[in-house]
Amino acid sequence: MKKYLVMFLLVSAVGFAQNLNGYQYAMVPSKFTFLKEENMYNLNLLTKMYLQKYGFETYYNNETAPDEFVTSNCNKIYIDVLENNNMLTTKLKIVVKDCKGAILATSEEGTSREKEYLVAYNLALRMALDNFGVLKTHKFQPTEKSMGMIGEPKEVIVSSEYKEALDNGTIVTTTIIQNQLVAKPILNGFQLNTSESKEVYKIYATSVKDYFIAIKGNLNGVFFIKNSKGTFEYYQNEKLITEIVDVKF
């Protein structure tokens, strides 16, 4: 009996993996329902980064995307993160749904007992994502459903204000930090200081290479290394702010 149960569970797991392999795209909300702000604690960005790492072409629900993504509702999976905290532990799990709201897969809970919310939520989400085997084994294999041939297309509405912001180039502001910063190792990351040893950023490692959770004063964002330059990104007044940083590690 136990042997047949194990075989059933293995077949079920493979079935889930094959089900997700039919999807090329993933949609991540810009704000999870249990949080007050868009990309609060960088959870939405972290989720998007992981989905891209696992082979999904991933977009927020409020950003511009290719026509193939926009014109059909059923060629993508929909990602949600649910909270189940208690007084001592932060608990998060990921739910994957199709265009009709049917649950395709649910992760095990990621947990953290850290007291600082930014660290606790990020650690719990990373644990859930790292252990979500159905996503990790994703390999896109086109099907009729994934090509948008099944299900009714649904119009994706983008606000006129958002379009205007994109057209005017005001959605992103770029600042170049002139002086080179020096990276000083700290627990789980680095402190980026000026030549006078004044702290500018603290960055914490993630499981994605060259991507960090970042803190600058009272600002929370993401820091990544690209073309030998550091980039700090965060949201302020619903606008994405980008800072280009020269760092010596």
C-alpha cells in the first residue's frame, strides 16, 4: 500500500511540473494583498526575480509587456503570496493559479523568526521559493493553452497616467553617485562606505547571483551588479528611482 502511495505522489508531482511547463509567462502583482504598499519589503521584486531565474518571462500586472502576454489571459500563470504569521514567526507560501483561478501548485511555507520585518519577510519568501520544486524544474514546452488558443482573451487595462509617465520618461529617475564606494563585509552581505568610512548602503545577499536586498537610510530597495557597476533601485512616491554606483569590492 505504501509503495503505491509513493508512486501516486511521484506521478502527481510530475503532472504538476508538466502542467507548468506549458506556460512561458508569469504575472506577479505589484502589491500583495497582505501588504500596504507596492513592492513592500521588496517581496514583489524578489518573486519576479525568482520566476525569471526559473525560466518564466515575468511581468508585473501594471507594467508594459509584449502583445503575446497582454492579449491573452490564459497563456500565463498568476503568482500570489499568502501570509500566515503568528507572534513569533513570519510564514509565507506561494500559490500558482491559472487564468480561471484554479490552483495549479502551492509551495510549502517559508518561515523566519527574525524580528526585523524586511529581513524576516525576505528570508521566509526565499525559503518558500528555494524549496518550490515545481517552479525550479520548469522548462517551457509550448501547448495550445500556453499559446493563448484556449480561454477568452481579457483586456489588460493600463491607466492613462501610467502610459503618460512612460511616454514622458518620468517613471524612472537615474542618479549617478560620483565617488567610488568601498565594500566592507558584514554578516550576510556588505556595507558600502565612502572613502571617509561613512556608510551609504547596506546590501544583503540573495540566492540570485549579484542581486542584493539593500537599505539606504530609511529607503529599502534592491542592489545588483551589472557591467561592473552597482545599481540601487527603489520606489518613492510610486516612481522607480535608480542610482548608479561605482563600488570597489
